[in-house]
Amino acid sequence: MGAVARAMANFGLSELRLVSPRDGWPQDRAWASASGADWPLTGAKVFATVAEAISDLQLVYAATARPRETHLPVFTPRQAATELHRVGGALRTGLLFGAERAGLETMDIALCNGIVTVPVDAKFRSLNLGQAVVVNAYEWRTVTLDAPPAPFLDVAAPADQAMMMGVYEHLEDELEFSGFFFPPEKKPSMIRNLRVALGRARFTDQEARTFRGVITALTKGRGRTLARLAEKGE
């Protein structure tokens, strides 16, 4: 975390969010290794889950090697920084990094809108957390210094991740009730695929509310159909 804070401070970033730190928080050694870059650590917010940490964001990219299980758009750090800067005046954005040893879980990546992959040499792909943050933070700094101010987007903003989690869970609950998740051992991969597909649609807040309304209407319609069948003794 100290190395991450140093990289953030070097390139003008300050908002750090931590998800369930393995050794708790705060950690003295993080301040020691930050070498004076204290403000990202002091202002860090701690969350229990990735979903909670990104709930208020509208565009999130996951920094990871491209997993086969998802079909999200893939960017280099430079491409990602350019896009994040382009929409940064209108949307709340973020980059999600995994733990030093384990990286990101596939279900966490499925909550994001794209993947950022550093084009390292195939002969040696190992890249630690601090290095990954440095590369992405550098590209962000370069874009912000060289690019014109981010324009205001004259379109409806995408729904934040909290709204999208509501859509996912609402749909999944109804699918569970209807017996869609079969066989049971495939449920996690089916959920992941549904979330990725819906996430790619980039619903606006109103579209997300409409989609939930559709789910509710279908549920009520099913209930009325079952009631009529019960009345007929079928």
C-alpha cells in the first residue's frame, strides 16, 4: 500500500479505496514505505467488498490480465487513461486493482466496464501491484497534461454500480425462483455471464429503473397466470 500511495502521489492521484485489507487497516508499514506520500493513505476509505467500494462509480476498469471467462473490452493503460479523462468531467470513474498475490476474482471483474492490461513481454509477465499502479498512474498523468479539458457529455450518464447491483440481484433472484440456474454448479458462471452482458449495455439510471420495472411486471404476470390456473384447478 505504501508503494501504491507513492505512485499515486507522484502522478497527482489521491483517492484510495481499499477492500478488506488482509492485515487490517491502518498499517504502520504502509506509512513507512510511502516515504512521505501520506495523503492517499490518510484519506483511504475501507470497504468490505468490491461491490461496495465501486457502488457510486459509473465507469470502472479492472487492471488485470485478460481472463477468458469474460468478454469485456480490453485497453492498454494509455487507452484507458484517455477514455477516463474524456468522460471524467461528467462521470465518476475508477481503476480497480487486485491484491498483490491473488489478483482480481472473475466475479469482481464482471462488475466492471472494461479491462486494462499492461503490454508486458511474453517472456516475463510478472508485474507487482506497485508497478501496475505506477504504469497506469503515469499514463493518466500524461493524458491530463497533454489533452484539452474533458468535455461535458451531453448525454444521460450511465447508472452507478450500486444501481446496477440492484438490477443484477433483482434479476438473479427471479431467475433463481424460476429454476433458471440449472445445474446448480453452473450458477456462478451463469451469473457472471449475465452481469457482464448487462454491464456492457451501459444502462442509464432511467434505463436501469425501466429494466427493473420489466422484471417486476414479468413476475406479477407470472403470479396472475398461476392464480388463474389455480382457480381452474389446473
